[in-house]
Amino acid sequence: MSFLFSHHRSMSIYEASLHLQNFKPASCVQYRLVVRDANTLQICQLYTCLDQIQHIEWSADSLFILCALYKRGLVQVWSLEQPEWHCKIDEGSAGLVASCWSPDGRHILNTTEFHLRITVWSLCTKSVSYIKYPKACQQGITFTRDGRYLALAERRDCKDYVSILVCSDWQLLRHFDTDTQDLAGIEWAPNGCVLAAWDSCLEYKILLYSLDGRLLSTFCAYEWSLGIKSVAWSPSSQFLAVGSYDGKVRILNHVTWKMITEFGHPATINNPKIVVYKEAEKSPPLVLGRLAFPPPRAAAGPLSSTESEWRQRSHWDGHQALQCRLARRSSGNTASQGRAQGQALCAAAKFPPSPVFHEVASVPVSLQTLKPAADRANPRIGIGALAFSPDNCFLATRSDSVPTAVWIWDIQKLRLLAVLEQLSAVRCFQWDPRQARLAICTGGGKVYLWSPAGCVSVQVPGEGDFQVLSVCWHPSGDSLALLSKDHFCLCFLETEQGVGTAFGQRGDHT
């Protein structure tokens, strides 16, 4: 496997993410919207909006893209198939604080200031529908995966409610109150059969509702303490992971909706079966040549000296073997020509190896913990982020009290598999949508990848200091967008026969 990097491209600081639908990344620079080809980074379309863009979003079919101008209460919509066609939506004096597409890609949902209402605009019939009393909360709107239903959190008469609407005609299907003090968020299961609703951090309570509004179950782990901080469904809808302020993740099953296990995040790792990858500042001796990925691990037990030596070397030599190459593409080059030129340019530049690598630490390992400020709001404790792998085999978590570590849990065996401790606090991580491969960034100039085969870190080449603040996978899993404050670049992952074929494949591990 090799990594090819594109040139760094400018984008607006207001853009939250890079959209990689239909192989066309889109970015905004002040009032301009730029759509590029993901292989050559050639500009496909260039649109000019009326004011500075704060948010962009592709439609589900990648035929339209909306630009939200919150300061002016405007939404402008552009078509990729018909560049001369455009649409402007003006919310007027009601203002605008949020805008998003419906799953069919033909309706736009605008939330007015103070969350007075949600306006549904149809691009086909030019009709308008209104939804009253939307609640301003962490996650108050969610669609089912098939796009048939919308669940909306509401607040009226000092009580919390949930409305389920049919997206085809925006008619109300069910309306029911929730037994919550202050509803914080709702989220559909991937199969669209169960809706999870959870209370604010002041009370630990999560409620499960069926599509017809029936309460299926209520789960409360403890009382009189800060409660739920993060929630994530598994892709199969079989498990619901609930992260809380006590530093634990509790896994609920879809049959009885009872807890089957809980994962703690201790500051010290004592189990020799857990692999701890520790980022180190000093580089090991340079060993030329390529290293194959290791064979599957045998029975349970601590790492052998040979395997430990391989793992310590692989994260350095793997960086060399992966040949981090810069893909510079001119306007007339094809993708293959651009990549060939990038290899030649990178070879001529002779990028120096990174002075940072990962080593497998020997247990016991003490992780760096952060003492929260007791006199400030929103203390940095608890499970701040968690995500399931697309194959349902792994769960990645981050504890805000141990901000430099990412925890990888084996869902099949319900145990901790690996811990990645970085030198800096983890800013973002995201699973490859096609396989069990996790991308991690820490706000520095490197991107980290973990799979059951091991862990690698790659320096982002280029002039200046490119600080990776966020990552975004292409739906195909072949490329990765790296975002800094005002620039982005694309990282192309290419598999070379005999080098990276094992990377990302699930092996036999204990």
C-alpha cells in the first residue's frame, strides 16, 4: 500500500467538512464554491454566491449542492448537471441557523432563528411546509436510512415531545411525549425500526421507541451524577453503545435492551493480551527494505520478542515502504499521469523520514490523564467520542480524561483489543466505510491508520505546517480527505501487491 498526497487547497474556515460524493470534493473559499475532480483535483465547476458561505452540503444523489449564508438568511442551490440552473431561498426576517437536505435530495429543511420553526422547501413543486416547535438540542432531527421517515425533537408547554413524519408528503405519522427532563438527542437505528432518545447530562436516561411511538425500554445505569455524553448504533442495529461521564461505555442488546457488558477506561493497562501502541519521538535505527505484514497471532499470550521487534520496526519501515508520495497534477494530466509525476517529484524532493513512530509498550502502561477543572462548566471527563466499524467487529472510543488515547474494543469477544496513545490529544477519528480501518488525527502534520494488522503513521508532505484537524473518508475507502483550518488535501491509498494486501484485513487475534 502506498500513500499519494495532493496539493494543499484553500477553503473557508467556516466549512465543517469536505464532501466526497460522486468523486467530486467541494470546498468553499469566502463566497466562492469550488467543485473538483477527486482524481485529478481539476476544477469542475466554480460558483459565486451572494455572500460568505458558512455551510455546504451535497444532496444524496450528488446532483445538487446547497450553500447556506446564515448571516443573510439565504440558501443558494446549484446543479452540477445544469450549471446555469440555480435556486435562492430567502427566509427573510425569520433568519437562518441551520440548513440540510432531505434524503430524497429534492427538499431542503431550514431552521429559523430561535428555533421557531423548520421550513421545508420543495425544489420540484416549489411548495412550502412548516414544522413548529423544533427543539434546540444536541441532535434534534434524524432521518431513517431509507429516507422514509423523519423524527423531530420538540419542546412545547415545558415538555419534550417527538414527532415522526412521512418524508414523501411531510404528514404527521406519530406524536408522543418523552419521559425526559431535557431531551438532548434522538437517533434512528440503522434498520429504521427503533428510535433512541436520551436525556441531558444532568440525568442518565435513554429511552427506546418503536416506529409507532410505543416505549420499548428505558435504561438508567445510575442516578445523581452526570449522565450520558455520547451514543452510537452499530451498523447492524444489534448493539447500542452509550458513553457516559463516569468514563464507561455500556453496550445494550437489541433483543431485551438490557446491558450485556460495560467497558471501562482505566489509566493503567495491565493485561498482557492488550496491545498498546505508544507514539515515540525518537526514531529507531533505519532498516532498508520492505517488511511484510505479520502472520495472524496465535493463542492468547504476551507478544513474543520477535513479534514485538517486528511491530516496533514495522511502524517505521512501513512508513518508508509505503512511500509517502506527493501527487502533483497539472490541468491537462490524467489521474495516472498525475500520480506518476507525483512519484517522480517526491523522489526528487527526498522527503525526510518522520522522527516519530509507534512502539509496542510493555505492560503495565500508564496513560497520560487530564485532571478536569472542577470550577468550570462542561468538565473534560467521560466518553467524548465512539464509533463502530462497518463490519460490526470493533468499537473505537475516546475518553476525554485521557485525551491522547484511542481505545479499540473487540465486539465479538467483548474485550479491549488495543490502545493507541499519541503524543497530542486526539482531535478526530473515523472508520473506513468499507473495512475495519481507522483513521486518526491529532492536530499535527501526521495521519494515523490502525487495522487489526497494525498501526502506521504518515507525514503529510508539502510546504508549510499542515495541521490535520479532521479526516473524512471517501465512500469507496480509496481516498481520505485531510482538513486543516483553511486548507485541505487528499490522500490516495493504493495497494501494492505483496506489501499492503494484509493491511485492513481482520486476522485471528486473541
